[in-house]
Amino acid sequence: MTNDHQITITPFDGTITVSAGDTNVATSERAFVLRESGYPPRYYIPLNDVIASTCQGSDTATHCHFKGDATYFNVVTVDNVIIDAAWCYRDPVPEVAEIKSHLSFDENLVTVQFS
């Protein structure tokens, strides 16, 4: 990473709950917060804290020079499928190894609450 592009990852002190309408998607007390230059904070939840039936693999994939290859997930509820609502770095670059196999959710598409 260059000096002008910084990424920090710290444990989130509290509980994060993700929902889509009336559907609980995830609850975690083991999340990380990733702060990256020029972007809002992103919260990464361990896959084990996500309700598996609510997330379905998407065909979308992206690459970030600073984090690696991301795969995307649709959030599935009884009433809706929210396309590409979450992403995961299954094999991130070593500098951000803490987020390996954690999901981050698009806060514009699902509800993320902090307590």
C-alpha cells in the first residue's frame, strides 16, 4: 500500500445486526470495521454469524488492488431477492487478512444496526 492510501482494520466493539425487511440476515459480536482512505467505514461479519439461507452466491465479482478479489451475494427474503447486497474476500491480500471469509453488507440495500 502507498502512503496516500491507508486501510485499518479493528474489532468492532458491540453487536451488528443485519436485516432485510422482516428477515434477520446476520447478528455478530465478532465483526471488524475496515476504514479505507476515501470510503465510508465498512463492517465485516464472520460467515459463521450469517444465516446461510439468507445469502445466495451471485455471479458478480470485482477486484480491488488493496484487498483482492471479492465475490458477491444476493440477500434472499420471503418477499424479495436483493441483488449483490453483500461481498466477501475469501482470499484477501495479506495486509487485510482479518477480513478473510467475512461478509460486508451494502448499507444502501439492507438495514445494518449497531448496538
